[in-house]
Amino acid sequence: MRVLLVDDDNALATLLASQLTNSNYIVDCVADGETGWAYASTFEYDLIVLDWMLPGLDGVRLCQRLRKQGYDIPILLLTVKNKQIDKIEGLEAGADDYVVKPFDMNELLARIRALLRRSPHEAESVLSWGELCLDPLSCQVRYKGQLVSLTAKEYSLLELFLRHAHQVFSATTLLSKLWSSDEFPSEATVRSHLRRLRQKLHQAGAPTDFIETIHGLGYRLKSLAVEMPRIADATGLDGRSARYLDGLTQAWQAHKGENLARWQTLLQIARTLKEDGLSEQQQVQAVQIAHRLAGTLGTFGLMAGYRLSLQAEQQLLQFDLQTGKPISAAQSAQFYAIVTALGHALDDLPKLVYPVDDAPEAPTVLMVDVNGMSYIQQLMAIAVAQGLNPTIVASVKAAAKRLSLEVPLQTAPELLAQPPNMVLVNLVASEINAVLDASILQKLLHFIERLAQRWPHLPIMVITTQADFGNRLDLIRRGGVLVLEYPVTPAEVLAAMSQRLYMDARPSKIMIVDDDAHCLKRIVQLLHPWNFEITPLTNPQRFWMLFNQVRPDLVVFDVEMPHINGFELARVLRSHAQWQHLPIVFLSVHSDHLNQEKAFALGADDYITKPVQGRALATRLLNHLKRAANDNRRPA
């Protein structure tokens, strides 16, 4: 099986190519999109593994070009982009699967095997022909139960014949399928490998012409009188994880030096930022370094470094150098703290990691500090070291812009900034004079009110010197959720912050299916303040594919839709044992009792009539989500 790997990260590409080669795949590696296009359009591949962020032509555009030109090769998109909207964009571009860095190598190889099995000519699991069995998972070959030891190339030849049992392959075709583009063997090389393969099979008891020569045409498996290729179960090898971790550690030691060099460049840029500012060229360079470090460190299981690299990249992208807007002292201090912590993370040892979907992103915290208090900068540095993603803003205006408070509520959600997981508002003037100026205090209190109105479920932490009952009640009424009395140690602040942040590890995922695009957009707008992770879909025919990618916590169906109606979609879900208790809500213009009775008979949890107010809709959805969560926690 021949695989094209397109990735500009040398360390990751080397590791992945090594694993694929060890699994008996033929691998071609290229480092940019245009070269990937040249290879894909020139050679024949069974699978393409494609990074998103590539020099020049990026992975998504390359995927689109391949599909537009009619190439139906399975494509697996590999990237650090883990937002739901990114996954949808990648799949819509034509990718067959989407794997987020960092990934578990065994899972990635399993996904590759699954994609190859979907090809109409690929068999599954163990391949058999007569008394011969080949297990693609363990890469073992047996004849009448006896293990046959083969070289990688001999194994690849035999696997190709078994997967295409009745096909005749010429020597030229075998060369194009089983030798990488940087090898230049002759047809005599093919004949030599075939001769040795026949000898080894014969020594195990197979006929000498098990692979027969069709003169003038090529080679194929000798036909069987009765038996046809069949599928059997495969089992993995014991100790595979331990061996993989050992190989991962060795690979990291080989590539650690180049990643340290990348970090040192990033550290120098961080120092320059603190002292002299940042040029556009340095910004581009730093973004590329941080992005590459994230992909590499995540793959090697250095999860703290992976998260810090992502934070560094995200902050760099927030710097607006083209408008000449200066970078604040708080921003430069934050970036320097992130890069410093990243350096310590490089001393960690590789670990086997779970897919990134099982490990939530670092929670984001927006810290509003109008007085530039050094206490808040200390708090930020400690938060970074403990795995949070804090950002300091130095004015109410900047905070309002970051939180979209100036934008009308009916604005399309995609035009709004994604809210952080928590907002901290500092009402303390300084370590020496703690009392805040009255006018500034009123601005901050008004900001808290507006923030709570715009993002009603966003937790707001307030640090204040005045935390008696009356002031605490006033702050709670304005929208504060946590009120801490200053002086309070950074450790105490972080403890309260973490306790609140991890109460809800991730936003609830809701999938809404409605063929009316205008109505769908309006519903998404109405629900935006509640911070749901919403996947809208106008084409019900794509529901099952997208549903299995998103795996939502709740689904909302319109009733009448072309091709497949909402009732039929509900039946499909309820027919699956895993989704018999998933909350299903119907949202329809039809208010008649017949449709409502039909919906509840199918197992719907609610039936809501359009039009509906955003708060009312959100409240009903939240109630169903809470009820489902409680049911899942209840002991059987």
C-alpha cells in the first residue's frame, strides 16, 4: 500500500514515515502543498496524509484541488486545529477523516487502515488465500499455521496480490505501486523479490507457482479450485504500547535539539518584544515556530509544551502590527511568561497520549486590570505555569471589544469573538493604595453589568477590597459569580478559578438540522450568548456522517425537510442502541397536536413551536442537557 505524506514538520514526518514503513506501507514524504499536488497527480497512491498548515498551498486547498480534479483517493487531514468549525471545514473540503495533533499513533494507524478498508477493492482484517493468511495488523504471514518470515518488500508484494487476488500485475505496475519515488529499481529487481518470495512460501509448504507468471502480462495469485479470499479476525501483539513508547522516546532524543533551537529563537523574539517591540517579519517567524512546536510536542506526548505552544501562537496572532498599534506591557509580559514556561516543558519525557478530543483545551481567562497592577501580572504568570490560558486587557474599552459588548445582539455569531471561559475583573487600584478612583470603579461596575447581560452563563470573578455583605450583594446582582476579598494570594485566586472552570469542562454540543438557512442562522444567533458549541446543517442527507463526527449532546430537528424529514432522522437515531437516550428536540412551525404526538411517540424529548425567544429556547435546551447529564451520572 502506497501512502503520500505531506507535512513540513521534519521531526513529525520522520516519525510518522517510520511508523508507516514499519507497518509495511510504501511512503513518499514531501514538505509543501505544491509538491504534494505534483506527486499526487503523477503517482498512484492508496492514501494521502495531509497537514493543514503547509507553505504555499495549504492542506485544505490541496484537498479541494484534488477533489475538483476527480481524485477519489482517501485523504486524512492532520492538524493542530481542533475547533469544531475547523473540522467541518476540513471535511467539507473533501477530507475523509480529520485527526488532531497530538494523536495516539496506534489510533492514527487504525484510522489509516479503516480508510483503506473503505476502498471498494480493499479487504478487511486478515487476508486469506487457500492455506495462506496475512494479518495486516500484526504484519504476520502464516502458511498452514507456520510463520513465514518476509522482508518488508516481500510482504508488500504478497499483500498487494492478496488484496487484488484475481488481478494481473505487470513488473512496471508493481514498481509504481511498491517502490517510493526516490528509489530507482529495474524490472529485474521486481523479479528478484518475487523469486525470493516464492522460495520462502514454498519452504513453508506452498506450491512453487503460488504466485504464477502470466507470460506477456505479469503476475498474479494462482487460482484456487474452491476457496476464495476470506476475512478473519485479527488480534494485536502484546507489549505494542511499550515498544511504541520506547521508539517515541528515542525519536524525541534524536529531534530534541532542533526543537530546543526553535524555542531559543522564540525566546529571543520574546525578549525583543519586551524591550524593542516586534517586526512583522519576526511575528510571522514566531507564529510558524510556535505552530510547528505545537504539532511536534503534541505528537511526542509533551502535552504541557503542546498547550503552551498553542497559547504562544494564539497570542502572536492577536498582535495587530499592520495598523501600528503598540503591544502593551501586559501583552509582552504574558508572551514572555508563556515562552519561558515552554522552555521548562521541553525537559519532559514523551508519554503515550490520548486523542486531543479527550483532553480539553487550556481554559481561557480574560483579566481586566485598568491600573497595570504587578499583582495581576504575577497571577497571570502562575496561571500559565498551571496550564491556563490567561490574557490581560488594560482598559474597559479593550475588554468590551474583546467580548463583543459593542456589537448588536442580532449580529451573526461568526462575526463575534469567542468568549473566554472566565473573566476576572480587578477592582483594586494598587498594592499601596488599594482604593479605586470612583469614576473608574463605576465604569468597571457598569462593564460587569453589560458583560453579564451579553454572556449570561460566563463566570465573572471580582477581586475587591470591599467585600462586606452589602458590596458582595451588589456585585452579585450586577452579574458577579465569584467575589474575592483583597489581599488574597495568587494561589487562592487560582484555586477558586480552577474549581469554577472545571465545573463545566466543555460547552454542550448541539446539532441543529433545518433546511431553511435563514431560520437556521437566526436560531444560532439566538443561542450564541449561552456558549453552546453549535453545528448547523441544512442538508439532512449529510446528517449521519456529520453526526458521527460531532457526536453532539443534543439534536434539534425541523419536521419538514426535503429528501429526509425530521421524524425519519429521529427514527434513525433511536434505532441505534448508543443513541436511544440522546435528547431530541423538534423545532417546527407546525403547532398541531398530530405532529406533536407523532414526535413524542418517536421518542422526542420536546416539541417547540416557531417562532421562539432565545432565552426560552436556551432554557429548555439546558434543562434537557442537565437531565441527560444527571441520568448518565445516576448508578445503574
